[in-house]
Amino acid sequence: MPETILELQNLKTHFPIYKGVLLRREIGKVKAVDGVSLKIKQGEVLGLVGESGCGKSTLARTVMQLVHTTEGTVELEGRNLTTSSPSEMLEIRRDLQMIFQDPYASLNPRSTVFATLAEPLLVHKVCTKKEVHARVGELMETVGLAPRFMQKYPHEFSGGQRQRIAIARALALRPKVVLADEPVSALDVSIQAQILNLLAELVKKMGLSLIFIAHDLSVVKHISDRVAVMYLGKIVELGTAEQVIENPVHPYTKALVSAIPTANPDEERDRQRIVLPGDPPSPINPPSGCSFHPRCPHATDQCSITVPVLETFAEREVSCIRKAEI
Amino acid sequence: MSLLSVQDLRTYFHTRNGIYRAVDGVSFELNAGETLGIVGESGSGKSVTCYSLMGLIPSPPGRIESGKAMFDGVDLLNCTPKQARSIRGKRINMIFQDPMTSLNPYMRISDQLIEPLMIHEDITKADALKQALEMLDAVGINDASSRIHYYPHEFSGGMRQRVMIAMALITKPELLIADEPTTALDVTVQAQILELIKKMQKEIGMGVIFITHDLGVVSGLCDRVQVMYGGRIVETADTRSLFYEPKHPYTRALQKSIPSMQPKGTELYTIEGLPPDLSKPLPGCSFAPRCEFANEGCTSDRKPELQDVNETHRQSCLRVQSGEL
Ligand SMILES: Nc1ncnc2c1ncn2[C@@H]1O[C@H](COP(=O)(O)OP(=O)(O)OP(=O)(O)O)[C@@H](O)[C@H]1O
Ligand SMILES: Nc1ncnc2c1ncn2[C@@H]1O[C@H](COP(=O)(O)OP(=O)(O)OP(=O)(O)O)[C@@H](O)[C@H]1O
Ligand SMILES: [Mg+2]
Ligand SMILES: [Mg+2]
């Protein structure tokens, strides 16, 4: 049995919100992450999906300790990150890396690719100054970038090429856990396939654990062992990729799966989507009871009262009080 | 009459490492109300094509070497600054691939949204704000009235992308250029945005150029698709033909790489080799070094040109043209 490498317990991240332009006063909180518990095993890939704004990136940034944790704990191999000192964090970062959603913002515009990739290798003394050129070249090839681009600056690359630099940087130190926030959304399908194969290989060969955030459910299904579906800061369904994507139980997951576009024009024309009524809810004033109930086709009065919890059902965990009836 | 007609566009970057032929002879037309999809390899010149139309090529090192882009009688590549100002930002708008670098981090969303209206229209600030709120609602941002005063970093990735979309649609442009506008959006919000674009298309006859990697989105939205490789268009067709009868080996390889078409757990199909070095143009077909069907003829001096397969379908593979494939 592979061991649990990363464990999140009742993790919460709330952002205060302010009103007024001149006199900013706090009027409430955005509960971006609101009580998430998860265990990731060594060598496991967990796909994380959910509506835009439901808190996926915030969850990843909280695990990385880039934002302040409101409540709960993050443990990496037994070390509690929420109470680690900055110097301990520096050491931990070597094992825990993140690929950011926005590669434009996360790459230093004044550093060449070489400088960007050499820095972590030299800081953490992974190789000597002499070897570093060759190592950077190797890294670039791994992500499908020609080493001849080494002296170029980020603005000289296309969107997809920049994303690959960001991926190479995250992999440079051979971390144990990688949090990948939409790592392939900006890539064409062929390079996307290359990166997915690469990540799958690293998982297999080096026992890398991966939290993979994406919107493309066919990609998520392909790479993930388990999938967690988030809605408004909480996990609403968690199970193996096949169960969750092919046989969803939670009404939100069902709607999500029905909206997957297919690369087939005839099917696209005639398809039946489950159209969710109403707007995505406000994370500032979340609905009472089940936060999905105002948009749920199966909601009853009870759903606006009872707060559902994740429970085992049909070989997965799901939080819906009507799961057995629908 | 076409809304936009691009002829032989060439945009090169003159860098210390050589001349990068990012766009190397691209021609296409777009009608009012039509949606043209552009797909293709990362780095193949999709964004640079659109930046050229928007007058956004950084110069130096970039230079538009040749070409024409006619929009309502005006050549976008050769017009006066005054003509450009009256068209770009109002009649032609672009949604950029990278929301964070194209939103100003120091300006509230509200001010950024109303800016184009305040510049191009005779409108009061209160009215502009009202329109901005409606647009934010339309792109599915809840609590718009309080969030409109946020700064970009307080929004999620997908929300920023939707702000960009709202900014581009707020002036009701005749031509919308959308560079991967929905990559950061989940499928339900994506569906909502695509519906919004279709609706505005019907209402105001907007023409749309839609760049995306998601062939699923292409198949649901676009009337026509063109495929780019190494700075050139290698295939262009109506959407159905492109999906059901792709001709060019690159298009076929692209289609084979889609994950949902392959069994789980297997290694995904990928195209061997690295993208072409745009600073060292090869003789013949630029896809030849990676093409499983290439033979000597493909790397001879003859540059492949688009040829008709039928009325709505053109492609540039020499071996397909000679009937060998
Ligand atoms: N400022 C620049 N200086 C030098 N080269 C550049 C510059 N901007 C773009 N390029 C080059 O032009 C080529 C085309 O880039 P472009 O951004 O159009 O690609 P793309 O097709 O949009 O790719 P993606 O799908 O990854 O966004 C790339 O190879 C890129 O390296
Ligand atoms: N620094 C911040 N200050 C205030 N609110 C924030 C901040 N960062 C994020 N939020 C809010 O937290 C919520 C969750 O944002 P997050 O970026 O985690 O979403 P996401 O699931 O990654 O969405 P997407 O798919 O669009 O990237 C959003 O409502 C967002 O507005
Ligand atoms: Mg995000
Ligand atoms: Mg691009």
C-alpha cells in the first residue's frame, strides 16, 4: 500500500471583502475554500475540477502556503506546513512545487529561459555550475522545447511555449508533489498529449504525486486516478475517475459532464446539455443548506435547510441528501 | 462582400538570433456573422496573425513585411493613426490569450471596463457603468455590483478571462478576435460564453475569429476552420469536412492526439519531433520532418501552396495534391 504523502484536514481559506471606494470597510468574507479534507498517496494523480471561481486555485495556493490559511492543516510527509517557519518552508518547497494557471505572470520577464531554469538547480545545489547548461538543455527537451531557445526571454515565446517553461521549472528539482493549476489548457492537443504523457511517466517512474486542476474533463479522466469535484469551496463528489466522470451521482457533476464539448460537429449540433438555471451562486452569501440547491433540478425544500456532508455512496463519496433517490 | 480580407500577411521578428518568420504568407476572408476557427500548433503564428491585424506587433523586433488586411475599405496594415483609432477598440475588438498581462493590475475593473465606452462614445460615466454592470452580468459574474470595484488580482483566473470578454463585447464590435478566450473556464461557463457570443452574432452580425486548442469548441461554434503550422495555413475547410474528411497529415495527426478519442491508461498519440525553427526556413513543406508520409518530393524547393479539394475545402500537402495520399 503506497503511503499518504499529502493530507489536508478541514482546510479553510477566507478572504475579507470590503465595500466603498474611499472608506473601505469589511462587509463579509469570500469563503474561497471552506472545509476541504483530502489525502493524496504517493504516486497518485488527483484531478480537481469545478466551476470557475469555486476555489481550486486558492486551494492549491493554500497548500503551497502562498495565502494565509484561515483554519485547518496541510501535512506533507507528516510535516505540518501551516506552522512551518519560512526557512522550513524553503526546504519543503523542494518537495512541493506548483505550476501556475497564469504562466505570463509567474515567469520573470527579465530572465532568459536558461536563468529561470538554472536558478533552482543552483540554489538547491542539484548540480554544479559546469553541469547546469546540460541539465537545463535536458529539462527543456523533456517538455518539448528546443534547447536552442535557451537565451530567449519569455515575451519572445508563444503562450504554449511559455507554459512549457513554467512546467520545466516546476519539475527541475524533481519534487515529490506537484500542484498543477491548468497546466495544459493553453497547449495545442499534440503538445498537451506530450505533457500528459510526460507527467504520467514521472508519476510512474519517480512516484510523483500530482494534483491536477483542469476544466477539460476528458483530459482529467485520462490522467487521474481519482477525481474531486468542487462547488463553492467544498468537495461535493470524490471517487475514481471512471466512477465520477462516467457515472456521476451529484447533480452538479452530472451537469458538468453533460456540458463536455465533443470533437464531433454532428453530435455538437444535436446534443442535450443539462443547462443549469440561474447564475453561479455568490461565495459571499452562499445559499442556505446545500449551496447547489438554487440551481439543482432535483432540489426539494429540505435541500435549502440541511447542509449535506460527504458520505460514502455507490463506491465514492458524495454530498447530496437526495443521492439515493435521484 | 467580406467583412475582412487578409492577403499574403507576413510578420517577421528580427532578433539577434536571426529572423523568425512567425507568419509567412497567410491569406483568408471572413464574412459578417461568420465564425472562423483557427487551430494549430503552439507557436505556429495564430496570435501573431491577430496581433498584426490589431496593430500590436512590438516593433522592433517585429515587422509586417507584406500583406493587406481590408476592413470596410480600410487597409488595417497601412492606415493613418486616426483611421486606426476609429476602428480598433470599437469596431474591431480582441480578447487576449493572457488576461493578467492585458488587464491593468492597478486599475479597478470598473474603470477598465468603461474606458472604451468613455473614449469612443458620447456617454456619461453613470450610463457607462450601467452598461458595464450589464455586461459583467451577461458573462456570468455574480455580485457584479460589488465586485465591479475589485482589482484584477481579487478575481479568479476564469473571472478575469470573463472580464476581458466583457471588455471586448461592450462596444458591440463588428469583428471580434478571440484568442483562446475560454481556456480558463469550466465547461458550463464556457457553454454560457459561447452562447453569448452566438447571440451577439445574431443581433449585430458580428464576425468572429476564434483561436482555440479545443477541437470540441471548434466543432460546436465555428462555421469554418483553418489549421496553421509553421506560420502558414495548411488546411482550411467548413467545420464538418475538416472533422470528417481531414486531408493534410498535420490535421489528421492533430485529431489523433485528442485524449477523449484514446483509451485511458495508454500513452497518448503525439507528433514526433520538435516544432520547426522559424528562423531557418526549410525548403519545401515545413511539416515534412515530422510527417509520417513525407518523401523526397516534400523537401524539394517547391513551397506547398493551398489548393482546392472542393469549393469549401483547401489544403497544402503536396502528396495529397498529387493524389498519392
Ligand atoms: N516578440 C517576439 N520576439 C521574437 N519572437 C516572437 C515574438 N513574439 C512571438 N514570437 C515568435 O513567433 C512565433 C509565433 O507565435 P504566436 O504567439 O503567434 O504563436 P501561437 O500560434 O499563438 O501559439 P500558442 O498556441 O502557443 O499561443 C513563436 O514561435 C514565437 O516564438
Ligand atoms: N486575493 C483575493 N482576494 C479576494 N478574493 C479572492 C482572492 N483570490 C481569490 N478570491 C476569490 O476566491 C474565489 C475562488 O477563487 P479561485 O481563484 O480559487 O477560483 P478557481 O476555482 O481557481 O477558478 P478558475 O477556474 O476561474 O481559475 C473567487 O470568488 C475569487 O474572487
Ligand atoms: Mg483558478
Ligand atoms: Mg497564441
